[in-house]
Amino acid sequence: MTEKERHHPPANPGDSGPGCPGGGGDLEQIRQQGAAFLAAADDAINHALSGDSAKFNEAARQEGGE
């Protein structure tokens, strides 16, 4: 997911840029929190998945009219 995200830091840190609504000073902090959340989610998913998915798929395979 993070590969598709584009980062364009403002010219003046803490500034939301010309023509943009105010309050953009915390944007970098929010992005860092979001990145940490994504990393934690990816880690949780990796721990939840079976290390041997081929063996799992073979065990769960249905045959005949099951």
C-alpha cells in the first residue's frame, strides 16, 4: 500500500501551502502515525498467516461431493 502513496512535503515545514486550508502543521506527524499503524497491521497479518500455506491448502482441499 505504501508504494502507491506519494509524498510531497511543503516548502515550509508546518505550512499547508498556498491556497490550502490551514491546520496542516501536524500532517507529517499524522503520516508517521499512519505509517506506524500500517507497519503494525502488516506485522499482525504476517504473524496470523500460516508459514506453510501449501500444506494448509492441501489439508483443506475438498474432494468429491464434500
